Amino acid sequence: MIRRKQENFDLAQICRSGQCFRMKEKEEGFYSVIAGRRYLELEQQEEDFVFYCDEEEFFDFWEDYFDLRGDYASYISGIAPDDAYLKRAAEFGSGIRILRQDLWEMIVSFLISQQNNIVRIRRCIENICERYGEKLAGPNGERYYAFPLPEALAGLAEDALIECNLGYRSKYVVRAAKAVAEGTCDLEALGRMSRKKAREELLKLYGVGEKVADCVCLFGLHQLDAFPVDTHISQALQAHYKRGFPKRRYLGFRGVLQQYIFYYELAGASSAETAQTR
DNA sequence: TATCAGGCCCTAG
DNA sequence: CTAGGGCCTGAT
């Protein structure tokens, strides 16, 4: 196991920021994550963390997975001093990191996310994993399911995943699996593309629109400049940036700021405002 | 009972 | 190109 002190890193915030649907808070301060075929348990107390894995696995995988070498303090200090709203949002979600998750998994997750709520998104994904993913055992015998490979879904009927509660999104996922399995959509190549090109390629997938494509760029390709605009972000931008969000200023890390805003609107803004008006 | 949840597709005009 | 209807499902 690895002990580590880390600033700007908070598992509860990451868990609730709606980017990783396979991370769970089991108890206060105690979490588990499934990534690819891996399973990790970890603990947090303030800025002290315990990763229940050996040193090799930590430095080979989890350190990058959680983007612990990223300098999030610099993103936050880059915020315009007179932008009180953004400063508040960043302060509220200052422990968020953009994880380096698996590309295929992100494509499926954000196909499922459309017109959907987070609780159900998680359930859909667990259903798919339990039904089509490989059953594995952790170091202490914990049972868990890997995310199914494209090949495991490519042969399904387009409506097969309705059983997993995907509803009309079933055909989106099955078609995406086919595209990847057949090579029409080349995951390796996507990883080497510019943001613009990657976005363009992703948009060719049935069921992937601009919002989902940007989420995949941000969370699956770690393109921190991608800025997904959903209904919440759109409303927040209209309310707080009448002249438009200063995209130019934040070139290169707009996606991080997007996450601060998203999380703030989701978890913080309402309570903060009632506190303010009181 | 109607509306909405981290949209997208398709068809008309 | 823009507008608007339809879509699975569960929660409020």
C-alpha cells in the first residue's frame, strides 16, 4: 500500500463530479474504483491518502489515472481575479481532477448519459458490466466486473441493451461497439489526433453529438481544452457570462473549469445561494 | 398526470 | 440552417 499527501485532490468531489461512473464511496472517506481490468480501494483523510496497491502499480497506473502529476493549482490561479463566480466554483471543487479513463468506456458512458440522470447512468453501466464484462477477483477476493470490450457487444441485436435499462440508447452503444470492432472507428488513431479531428471522428458515431463528443475528448482523451456544454453549463454561462465565457483566456484548460462549474451547479450553487440570501 | 434528467436523430420549411 | 417532435425509463 502507498501513503501519499496530495493537494487539490478530493475523492468525494471526483466521485460526485459525474465523470467516473465506476467509482464509489463505500463509507465516509473510503472508496473503490474499477478501471479496465483493475480494481483499487483507497482512503482519504483531508490531504492524506492511502492507496491499497503496491508501489509498482501505483506509479505504473494509478498516479496517472488520477492525474496526480497535473498542476491544478496553476489552473485555479489562472482564473481572472475579477471573476467571483468562477473563483467560487473552483474553490468549491478544488479537489476535482480530470481522470485518465479508458476511451472506449468513456464513449459508452457518455452515450448512455444523454437525457439521463447520474443514478441511472451508474446503474446502466453496472448492468452492462455484470451482463457482458469479465468477472474478476481483486487481491483480497473482491468480486467485480470489468467493462465489456467492444467485441463483447458488437454482435448484439441493436435493442439487446434495453434489458440493461439503456432504453433508446441501446442501439447507439451496439452500433458504436460494431464500429470499433470492425475498425471503422479506430481508438488508437483517435488517441493521436488533434482535438478538432478527434471530435470530427467521434461525431460520425451514431448517437454521438457535440456534447457527448466533447465529453469523450475531455474524459477519454484527456484533452483538457474540450469544453462540453450541457443544459446546466449552458444555463450557468447565460446567468454569469452575459458577454460569453472568456474562452480565449483559458485556452488549454477550459475543460477543467467546465468541471468546476458543472460540479458547483450540481452540488454547491443551490446551497451556497440559500446561504448567501440568508 | 406532466415534466425533466449532463442529447441526438430525423424530417420539414 | 433552424425548429420541433420523438425517444426509454424512473423520480418528483
